[in-house]
Amino acid sequence: MQVPLYQAKAEFFRMLGHPVRIRVLELLQDGPMPVRDLLVAIEVEPSNLSQQLAVLRRSGIVTATRDGSTVVYALAGGDVAELMRAARRILTEMLAGQEGLLAQLRDAEAGSG
Amino acid sequence: MQVPLYQAKAEFFRMLGHPVRIRVLELLQDGPMPVRDLLVAIEVEPSNLSQQLAVLRRSGIVTATRDGSTVVYALAGGDVAELMRAARRILTEMLAGQEGLLAQLRDAEAGSG
DNA sequence: TCGCGAATTCACGAACTCTTCAATTACAGC
DNA sequence: GCTGTAATTGAAGAGTTCGTGAATTCGCGA
């Protein structure tokens, strides 16, 4: 592999780092979907959605196929779901940790002020 | 939750989207590690590493504790490993897919030219 | 208290990403 | 061939992130 693995991973995660792109991937987990439906589900400018879809396409995580005048997107590989689950688990842990921290801070303030 | 979930997820992935940060997280999977050792393992300017560590700290995925004159970093929650595994699996699939695509393109060129 | 090494913070220019609007391509129906 | 709709592409400005070097903080030991 020419590109170091950690750099490929970083690029992969950066590709995921956008709300619209996340929503697209989550919607596509239930099966292929035309752009029109994505556009209705995610309220965003068509050109903006297209740009984000282009990012996903370029990275290879989704595929686009034309069917008449509509374009249908689908996940290229299976297990994005598992990734999302893992992310959600960590995120939950982290938020819990931060709430704990917030509670601590609140207590500290109550104690000192 | 004030912040929509998909936005929190996007921020989370964006936080992972940097080679140095990925390497730090992978190194910390084997246990806590002082900055000095991270600095040796990841060849990068100290100030640069510090900046990336600050990003990880702010997000809450790692914790820093001072021990004398050295600072030791550790993963805040357990299962970053699983996330990385899921990412690697998808990445492998994607790269395989792209190789397949390349092969296809090569064949198409051979066929048409 | 002074100096030293470890780590962080600050500041700034370069590079990148995001959003938006206009222009363009691709197709279906007339 | 036109017209209209679906989707993409291009370009530009605003905002972010990155990397570097200088300055700063923190704690240890002489």
C-alpha cells in the first residue's frame, strides 16, 4: 500500500465528518434510495447534497446508478451499520463522561462559590 | 439532546480525521502512555502533537494526567478498538472495490482501444 | 531561587472545506 | 428539436484546520 494505513484511515474518517454525509449513509442502510428521496429526508439545497454525495462517491463508500431521469444511491459495501453502532457506543460513553464532568464542575462551583 | 445526533456523530468522526490523532488512539489501545513516548513513536513536532492531543482531550476521548514532570495520556472509554476494527473492515472492502473498478477500467480500455 | 527539560499555548500564513448561486448535463414527454 | 425536471459541476467567498516557531507554564533538582 503506497499510502500509510493511518493516513487512509484518517481520510476515511474525515470523509464521514459531515452531518449530511452521515445522514445519507444512515438512510442508505435501509436500502438504495434515489436522490429525490434523500433530498426530501435531508432538508438541504440540491447542489449541496450533490456535493456531499460526490464526496461519498469519490471515496467509494457509495455507488450511484442512473435509472431514467433519477439517480439511485446505494452503499458500496455492507457494514457501515456496524461502524455507526461502534461510533454511537463510544459517543454515548463520552457524553456520559462529559455529563459526569459537568456534574463535577457544578459541584465544584457550588462548593467554592 | 440539544445537538442533533447526526451532528454529534459528524463532529466525532471529524475529530478522528487526522493521521496523528489516529496513531495516538491506536498507540493508547495498548495502555496509557506518556507524551514523551508518543513523541518518539510518532515523528512529529512536539507542538504539533500537543495540538492534536488537545483536540482529542477536548472531545473527551482521551484523558491526561500529570505524573511529576511528564503527562500521561489514556483512552477515556474502552472500545476504540472495535471502532478501528470496523473502520479497517470497511476500508479493506472499499479498497478491494476500487481495485476491482480499476481492473474493470483496464479491461474496458483494452477492449475499446 | 535559578536553570532545565517536558509539555502546552499563542500567533500567523498556507491549505483545505463548506455553502451558495449560476451554468451545465442527462433524460422524458410532447 | 423544444421544454421541463433531475442531478451534477464550477466558481467564489467565508470560515476552519494545519503546521511551524516563539513564548509560556509547570514541576523537579541543584
